[in-house]
Amino acid sequence: MIKVNNIGIKNLTEEFKTVQNELTSRVKLINSFKMEDLQLIAGVDLAYWDVGKTTFGTCCIVCIDYETKEIVEKVYSYGEITIPYISGFLAFRELPLILDAIKKLKRIPDIYMFDGNGYLHYRHMGIATHASFFLKKPTIGVAKSYLKIKGVDFTLPENQEGAYTDIVINDEVYGRALRTTKNVKPIFVSCGNWIDLDTSTEIVMNFINKESRLPIPVRQADIETHKVRKELSQ
């Protein structure tokens, strides 16, 4: 990883923040598609490892058939990570690998589902939202843990499948705490771009089975990142 001192981090942060603020004004939380046209949903996840003082990463994308829930295609990319981790600016670190992996897909997914946040972000610019402008497709953010913004906690949904509570900050809905299965912890769903929250929830629930609280595309992408990381790091 490139060494960046405190001054460099501050400059990067300001530069990244300017980009995010500009993109936020272009986010549209409305559906740009018809549900009956959905065929292929892609799960996207990344994993990292260190070799000496160098950080490497891999992005895995797994495409799932919307109706059959079967895996249609899997691709991955990997490389050295040159952007340091800065809270709130993960997309700048991950986008190069994501875009490299996208190039390998033989079919174009209708929607990309990210292991991470979208609109549920300090500036509404989580990885799912930020990446949408490069992918030119609707996106959904699915996070396993809660990103607390402005000190606001989420309300735990009822203990039943499909129960949810909206995450409201300053009278604006940022995302949703969703209990996909009874007796499991909720996940956190947020729009990425060109999709609304109810539709995002419906699509996530369409991919829930007994194996995990996570939707199939995200879970399969997560499984792939562990496999690829293990292979490459050895």
C-alpha cells in the first residue's frame, strides 16, 4: 500500500468528500426497471490480505438467476491495494477491483447487490451507491453490521421473517433493518441507486433461504472471496 502521512490523508479525505457530494445530488431512489424483467442479480464482495507491508485484495462477483436461484456465472479480480482505508470512503479503495471483475462477465446483470451499504452512509454514498455510476445499473446495499450515523441507533424489528424497521435520521429514511429469518440478527438494507427501498427489500427477501440470513447473491460472493483469498494468499 502507498504510504500516506496525516497531511496526505487529510487531502485525500477532502478530495473524496467533494466527489461524493457531487455524486449524491445525482442519486435517484426510484425504480428504473420492471420487476417482471429481472433475470440476473449479481452479488459483489471483496476481501483483503497482507504480504509483508503490501495489501492485496480480491473482488468476487457471483451472478444468480432471479427465478431459479442457481449460480449462472462467477468471476473475480485481484491486485495490490494502493488507496489506504479511510472510514466513509471505501468505494475509492474498492472500485478498481470491482470494475476489473465486471469486465470479465459474459452476461450483464440487471441489478448488483453489494456486501456493504448504499444510501445508508454519512453522505449517502456507500459502495453500492457510488459504484452504480460506473456500472450504469440499479444497485442494492446489504450490510451485516450497522453503520451508526449522527449517533442514531436502529430499532430492532419484530422477531419474524420479513419484519423490518426503517432507519430514520433527521426525518429522512436512510435504510432498513430487516429480519430475514426468525431468531437471527437483522441485516441492513439500503438503496444503492435507481431503485426504491421497498423494491430493494422485496428482492433481498426473494433470495433468502434456510442456509443464511444473507441473500444468496451476497452470501455466494462472500464465500467466493474467502476461497479466492485463501488460494491467492498461499
